[in-house]
Amino acid sequence: MRKKNFIVLFFLVIALTIGFAETTDKIQLQIQKIQELGKKEMMFASIASVCEDSVANLYVLDRMEHKVLKFSQDGELIQTFGQKGQGPGDYQNPHLLAFTPKGQIVVADELYNLTFLNEEGDFIKRTHLDGRLAVSFIGEDRFYGWIWGENHRSQVMVDGANKVLKNFFQVPFSAFSVSAPDESGRQVMFNYSREEFAPSLQFAHFGRYSAVGIGDRYDILILDENGETISHIRREILPDNFSKREKRYFEKDIGELGKERGWPRSIVRDIVKKIPDKKIYFSQILLTEKHVFVFRTKNDITEESGPIPVDIFLIKGEFLGTTHLPYMPLHISHSHIYFIRSDEEDNLYLEKATYKVLNNKSLD
């Protein structure tokens, strides 16, 4: 299995090295690999998030090590900062980085806290948003998170005083959970959530803009730094159907997971019944100051590798076309695109590439 995976990895790296540019509807995402960060040094325990500052220095969040690594444009490690803890500049469950229009680095925790730092990693302030999960930065005094409702998860925007200013999309528990008694007779939730069919709450941020959405409908809101909606990203298309092979793949996965967790057979059957006929539209959104990239569900989810469809829009909502990438990127900036990669021994590193969006006019 490892040899097979290595062969696939080899050909994907070659594809990026020569510039991957597959296209439909006269749109291309032309990519050229330029750096491999942390590969020789085995520098990363994990790679959760990255961002660039105003001069294209790169910041990498290592979630497991609770630290941020800063690299120059040339890929040289400049400094590291942060640690696990509750003091100024410490993190508990860091999951996301952002670079603000005021030139600050934001380290967002899964649980409630946003830490603001200058570009040298010096502590500025911390914003605590009690009860908000997967918190993120939208703008000055505007923050994102999601909350548990009575029977759903809901996206919200709050201010610095933690007051809810807006509600966005919701995911009902019924989309991914089955409620049933456990061995002791207590009523508990049995969860099975696959991004290919269980709609997930989506958030992305870059510079002055943020995006919120949910994967089971093609309606994405683009927000400015005040949290106001400036455009709707929409496509009038139908989601793809699951093939019989893909459904069998899920059924097998659910059965194995049920055995591992000791689920009653009735729970396994109820979860299998939740597999819908249709896939969700997308599983990730990335955006820049100019473009919105919507990463659609793969044509065959049983394949570990394979082209990922990506719809590209202008930030104001105009659809440019659909192209494909060999694997999912972690971040896209003004001129760079980043991928998490691993070597034959499963050591993580970060692949940095330049990219260009070639639209109808530039291809004519």
C-alpha cells in the first residue's frame, strides 16, 4: 500500500512541477511549484493553517506544537513563537491564522479565544468569545463562530462584547446524528459525518473579505470587514448523485466504525439509512481579494487521489468557470498557493507554488 501511495504522490508532484492546468469552460489555474518548506528538516508535527503578511512572509500554525513558525519569502525560517498555556501569547486549541488589514496576526482557538500579535509575534491583546466555537476573524470588532442550538449547529457573527449580530446557516443534528440509548439506557447521539454528504458549516477569510456557507446549497455569502454582505456566490446546478459503488463504500465504512465503537446493529442500520442519494456541492471555500475558489465534491469519492473540481468566481460573484486540481490546497494568497504534503515516511511538509487564474479573455 505504501509503495502504491508513493507512486501516486510521485506523479502528482511531477504534475505540479511542470504546471498543472486542467480546464473546462475556458478557465485555468496555472500552478508552478517553487518551494518545499520543512521537508528536509522534518519541521512540522502538524500543519493546521497558514497566512502571509503584507510582504509575503509566511506564517505556519503547528497545532500539535502550539506554535507559529515565520518564514521569509525565500523559505528561510525567521522565528517561532507561541506555546500551550493560558498566558499572553499562549494557545489552548489553535486552529486558524489570519492576517488583518491593520497588519496584525490573529491566532484563533477552537474554543473561544482570538490572540492578536504583531508581525514579530509580540502579544497585543486577546478577545474572549465565551460559548463560540471555531472562532475566526472577520474585521475590527467583528468575529465568526458557531454555536450549538436546540437541534442544530448555527453560524453567527458577534462583536467584541460577544453579542450576536447576525445568524447565517444551520446544520440540523439529523443530518449527521442518530439519537438512541446506549448500553446503560441513556439517550445519546451517535454521529457519522462525511464531508461528501453531511453538510458542514464553511468559513474563509482573506484580507478585507470573509465567506460563509454550507455545503448542501450553492449559496455562499461574501462579507466585508464590517460583516455586511457584498455578494452572493451562486450556481444554478444540481448536485451529483452517489453511485452504487460509493454508497457501498460508505456502508462498509459505517459498519467498520460501528464495530470499532461498539455500536448496536440498529444504530448502524439507522446511520446507513441517512446516506442520501446526492452529494453535497462543496467541502471548502478559499478566497483572495479578487477571487473565490469553491472546491466541489470529487467525481469518485472512493479514490484517495484524483482531480478535485474547483469553481472560480470573482469576489463580486461573477462565475468564471470550472477547473481541476490534483489535491486540496490549504491556502491561497495573492500570488501563492499552499498544499500540505507528506513524504514516503509520512513526514509532513508544506508545498508552496505560484499560480495564475487564466480566464476567458487571457485564453482567447
